Amino acid sequence: MAATAAVKTSASLPGRSADTRPAQVTALSQSSSSAPPDPPPSSLPLDSAPVSAPPPSAADTKLAPRRIGPAAKEPKPAAGTMGSVAFRIRPWAEVVVDGRPLGITPLAPVELPAGRHVVVLRNKELGTERRVIADVPANGIFTLRVDLFK
């Protein structure tokens, strides 16, 4: 024997508001019969609105180095022609590499083509700007250490 009831269901994702919708619930009593249960009613409206996942958190995006250089449409450089730059700037700086702004330190290591790159470090609070050359080794990491207090 089955009992059907109209209820409201609610679902939510972290950082999103809850979505409440009507639903039909069918409860089956326990029986010793081996007959299959009645199919659920098809009166539920199907909503075509997609459910999307929450945006990635900062922790998710800090692990992999960001890549700057050739656009995605261009072929990848040959193996061994890429390297990374790690920024150790005191106290902090806006970072621009080869004219492209990367953000404010601290930054995750950035992947760049091997070779020389012009790095501009700006700290508006201190009223200072430094230009330095980063010699990025192939398959290696260049750590840029700059103390803007000095």
C-alpha cells in the first residue's frame, strides 16, 4: 500500500541561496509481497535552470603556477623552454612582467618562457617603483627577492 503527499523540498550550495520547490513523495509500507512498487507520479515540473558549482576558492587557485606568455592559440614552446618566477617582495608590491600586470604580492609562482623578463614592482604606499631583470632558467625557478624598504 502506498501513500502520497505533497511536500516542499529545499536544496542549497555553499555561498548560494536555498531553492525551494514543490514535490510529490510516495511512501511504501513494508509488505511481504514481491510485487514491484508503483512508479512515482510524473506530475513534477522539470526545471531547465542549470545548477552550477560554486566558484573556486583562493586555496584552489594558489597551487598551480599561472602561465603567461604565448596565447593559447599559439603552439606550445618546445620542452625545456619554460621556467617559473617566485616573488619574495617586502613588504608588498604590484607586479608587472613584460608590461602585463600580474597582481599584488604575495603571488603564486608564475610560469614564463625561459629567458630575460622585465619586472616592475610598485608600492604606492611607499611611493616606490623598482625595475629588475628576471633571468628565468629553462625548467627551473627564479626567486626574485626585493626589499622595498631599502
